[in-house]
Amino acid sequence: MYFDDKIIILNSKATTKEEALTEIGNLMREKNSVKQNFLENVLKREEVYPTGLSVNGIGIAIPHTDSEYVNKSQLGFMSLENPVVFNEMGTLDKEVKVNLIFMLALKEAHEQLNMLQQLVEMFQNKEVITALFEVKTEQEFIDLISTQNLD
């Protein structure tokens, strides 16, 4: 359900947080999952409420914005060839080198907390994170994520 539009970018060559978010945000827009101003609002929110996390030695970011900018609930996934710098969640001055991005586009406000909890729980599983880090094809990603019960 959350990956129906296959918003999946593997081994992006983005070199900054802004480039990475723009690449995945534009793909969400092309698939009509989000409204025109979604990306702009993700970027604004990320400056005030950073979403970088370091889990099991791997940097992950979970950028998102309000449901009013979403057409239909989808998650986007991006792996990066080289890490990009995000600020750590809960701080404005501690940096995290991020290799994996899960961009949330959730239509219902109540979905957001639930999805964040499910993702963080998934991130605690070192085998899953390592597998995500090593995924080479869109189908490998879909197969792996389908075992995680993201609902």
C-alpha cells in the first residue's frame, strides 16, 4: 500500500540533503502522490525539526510534512551512494551522515505517528537495516519491505 507508486531511488548520487530531498520529492510529485508545494514544505520543516537518526551505525532520515500537502499516502525510499549530512532529530546542531531516506507522504494526520513508530521499530533490526543498505534492485526492496508489515 505505502509503496504502490514505487517511489524508490537506489544509489542516488545526491551530494547534499537538499539535492536528495528534491530528487525524491520530485518523484513523488511526478507520481501525483503529493501536491505541488509538498517538497517546499518538507524542506522548511527539516530546517526546524530535523529528522536524521543514527541507528546501528547507519544514518537514516525520515523527512515529512503535514498531511494537507499529500494527495495519497505513500512512502518514498532512497539509498545514497555517499552519505549526505542531516541534522539529528531533536537537535539543530548535531549532524548525522545519512545513507537511507524514508520520505513520508501521509494523507491522514494520525498515520504519521503510527508510521514513525513502525519505521523506528524496523530500524532497530540490524539485519533489516543492513539489507536495506545493500538492496540493489527495486524488487529486492519491495520484497524486503513487504516482510516488515508497514501498514
